[in-house]
Amino acid sequence: MLKRTLFVLLLGVNLALVAAMLFIAPGPPVAHAQAVAQGGNYIMVTGKVMDDYDALYLVDLNTRMLHVLTIEPTQRRLQYRGYRSLVADFRRASSPAAGSGARP
């Protein structure tokens, strides 16, 4: 009988401690988006290109250019693939003729 009472008492204390931790402990840290580029005006994102290559997309916020680099699996090094002007691309996409097949 003493063991059962002690067990129930310890179980109650553990449940009280867990409840206290849940109410007192702060939640997970808040993740903030990168509002201002730090350490330079660049944003880097990785992704797949045609299921064969991993790509590194680099946006230069000063010049509004998107640069693409891929990793050659056989050579294990970065290879520069080219760039795009985001200003020109978004200007073209927002024009009334966009999507109609007409070229600006």
C-alpha cells in the first residue's frame, strides 16, 4: 500500500512539473524573414534543375540581377550558368501583352 501511495504521489509531482514547464517555458524562437540583407545585399536559394543538377540562385539586390550556378557532379565544383535581369523580367510580366504571345 505504501509503494502504491508513493508511486501515485511521484506520478502527480511529475505531472505537475510537466504542466509547469508547458505553461512557463517560452515557445520556439520566432523566425524572422530577411528584411534587410546582412553582410551584403545578396540572397541565396538552392534548388533542383531538371532533376539532374543542384543549383544555387544568387540575387544581387543592388543590381536586381539573378545569377545561377550549378554543381557539376563529376567535377564537384560550381559552374556559372548565367544571369537574368529581374527588373526587365518583372516589367515584361506586368505589361498588358504578357501571356498573350505578343513580344514587347
